[in-house]
Amino acid sequence: MRFTVAMLLVASFCCVSLLGGATSPEAIAGTQSTPNVRVSHDTYLAHSEPYVAVNPKQRGNLLGASKLFTDLAKYRFHIGTYVSFDGGSSWHDNGLLPGSQAFLITSDPTVAFNANGVGYVLALGIRALPNHATRSGVYIWRSFDGGRSFGRAITVFEDAGFANDKPWLTVDTSDGPTLGNIYVAWVHLFDRGRHAKIAFSRSVDGATSFSPVQMFNAPKSGFPSGPIVTVAPGGQVHIVYIVLDRSSIDVVGSVDGGAHFGSSHLVSPVKELPEQLPHANFRVFSLPAAAASPTGSALYAAWADYGGHIARVLASRSQDGGQTWTLPVRVDGGQMVRHDDQFEPQLAVGSDGSVFVSYFSRLHNAANGLIDVYLARSADGGVSFSPSQRVTNVSWNPALGAPHATAQETFIGDYQGLAVGPGVIYPFWNDTRSGKQEIYSAAVPYAPVPSLAVTPTPVMHVLATASRAATPTGTTGTAKATIHR
């Protein structure tokens, strides 16, 4: 059955109205009193786009990464890392990744551990060549000591120009034939940035080498961006991404560990965020978040939607490999405030099946544009969310010490970090309470659900989506150049 956009919007409104205020039985313990720990203590001018991972092999070991700015006016930065061995109570700055000086910039970090405790950092890099030429690519660094030190960059993919953007990383830690596989997705731009495809590569030997790149043909309209790669038990790999200008969240999946991918499916239509929210001059866009259940077949996605000219974080789930999706529900538990803009969601799923979504919110001081971090939890498999809890104990001003992405807009990052460990969820974000952008973390305890039984989804919530056949070779999505570094 096919749904029109009008039908979807009406159904979405009904679903949000009915489910937005539903509360799960398990709340997050003590978030408002959880200490906010400063992560970055270096001399760099600003920090943004933090990401964090939990080492499954060594309890208390966390690895983080972020942009480190060297010039705010000229938007110059590299990637550095941080490590904790006491569950986030304290952090050590590692400085820049080895070999960073060989790049003009490194950007868009994500991090992960494998099941044996090997840490990985993935980033975009741009190199300068003679005669003012450049090469851009996707690179990965490895750590064999929990994140204390890293080797040199290993190339995943590289080509001429500024042709790559928004890389994302995940590692298979499940007990199966694809254990240890490393999956990487990114946006590959061509024709001077007017067209784009989703690119994918994998490693089956611990990042020693990577497979030839698979390029997914672009949609007939719109501009694919922000691919988030996930892996579920059994080697089910999914890439969730936004199609800008066509305004949809899409997914493409593989059931054989990334060797082959099927057709794309619609997750949901989305009303994209404006380039800037009211009372703000920092850039935003509806970059999705996604995660797979580590113990089942469920796949989750979250994004910021601007329906009604208010930014709301919505979430949806699939239980059939991304082919069909529930209609979106609000993650704030129905805490409706007219100007409470919510944006930059991040998503993680615990081993008990609990679904966590962190996000930025202007609930406490929207008129002055101050920001807080909030954390939502669903204890029923994403059917509903308990009222979100405030994580930050100080609201922060995004205008303080902000880099300038362009002359007209400042930059606070396009995403933040979130990772889950046994009984603890770790939000990881940048804020300016010190007077400039620094990285902060919190260790928020939660009580695992003893036996999570996902409530059957009522028929009205099911979004029946037709498969999207791959665009014929040579046909590409066309839009204005949309690069978010």
C-alpha cells in the first residue's frame, strides 16, 4: 500500500498526539543531579562534534574524539581524542591524531571499539598537493591500548578534490560470523558538489585493508547526506540517511555483512530544519541518528523535524530489516513548550533493549537562545518515551567563542555523542559554560529492564513503504552543493 505525504502527515499528527505523552515504566535515575565532567583541558580555541564509545572488554574505559579548532575566523581545525579509565569521572587529552599535520584539515570524527577492546577513530581528511590541488578521503586510526595512543592513519578511500563528506563508523561486536567487521559509510560528491551518492566500504581484517567502495546510485531528486551506519546481530548492516531538498529519511540494508545491499526504503518524510533556528545564528540541519538493537532485530532512527515551525526530535523503529517503519513519536514524552526547539539527536540502545535519545533543547531559555542537553528513554522498544530528563546543570550560550562556518553563521557542530554501557548511559557534548566551546560528559545510571517485551504496534502506527528501486546507473540526485564539514 502506498501512502501520500498528506496521509503520512495526518497519521503522524495523530500518532504524536496519542503517543507523545505516554510514559514508559522506567525513568532515568538522577539525571538532573548527575555531575557534568569537563573532558577537554587543552589550549585549542574551540571543540565540537564530539563522539564517544565504551570499551566492551575493559569496564570504565571510554574513548572520545572531537574537532579541535586552531582558527575560529577561518574555520580551521583537526581531530583530537580523549580517554577515560574510570567511567568518565576524569579524562585525559591525547591531542591530535598522529599524522594530522599531513592534512589541511581532519573532520567529522566517529569512534568505536571492537569486542577485543581495539579502539578506532574514523575521520574525513583533506590533503594539499602541489599546484594547489587537493585530495580528500576517509581515514581510520587504531589504538591497541584502550585509546592512550594511536598508530598512523589507514586509508579507507581517497580521491581528488573535496569529494567526500560526513563519514560514519560502526564495528560488529556480536557473537557471529561477522564479528569484528568494520563498516564505514560516507557521502561521495561529484560534478563539483552538485551531485552525491552514499559510499560504503568494510574491513574484515581489523582495518588492515578495506573492500572496494560500493556507491549507491543517488535518488532521482534530492541530495543524500549524513549516512549513519549500524550493525545488528547476524551481520545485518543498515545505512540511514537524509535526502535533502526531497525531505525524507531513507535506509538501505544488507543481510550478509555488507557484501551486498538491497533497494532503499522510506523511513519517514521530514520537514527539514532551517539553516538557522529563530534567535540563533549557528547552523543546524536534520542529520539523522540511528542504532540497532544489540540483542534483537529492531532498528531505530531519530531526527529533528520542523513541522509547525518548531524543532522536535522524533523517533521511529523497524522490526523487519528496515522495510517498514512505525510512524514517528516524540521522544520528549509530550513536554510541549511552544519555543522549545530540539535538535542534534543521538541514539543508543542498551543490552536490555532500552532505547536512549539525547538532544539539544532550548526549553529553559528559548528567548535568549541558551541550550541544554536532555536525555530520553524508552523501556518498551521505542513505542513510547518517558519525559526527558535534563543532563546539563548549566544552560550554555552558543554564541560564546563560536567558530564561523561562514560570514553569516557560527558553528556548534552537526552532531553530539552518546554511548551506553552496563547500567550507564554516557551523553557527550560541547558547551560554553567556561566561556568557550569545550567537551563535557556525564555518566547517567539507569536500571535495566529485566525482560523487555516490545508492545505490539497498533495497525495505525505501521508505515507501509514500497521499496525504492535503485536509480538507474548514470541518473543522480541533483541539488545545491550541501557540504557539512
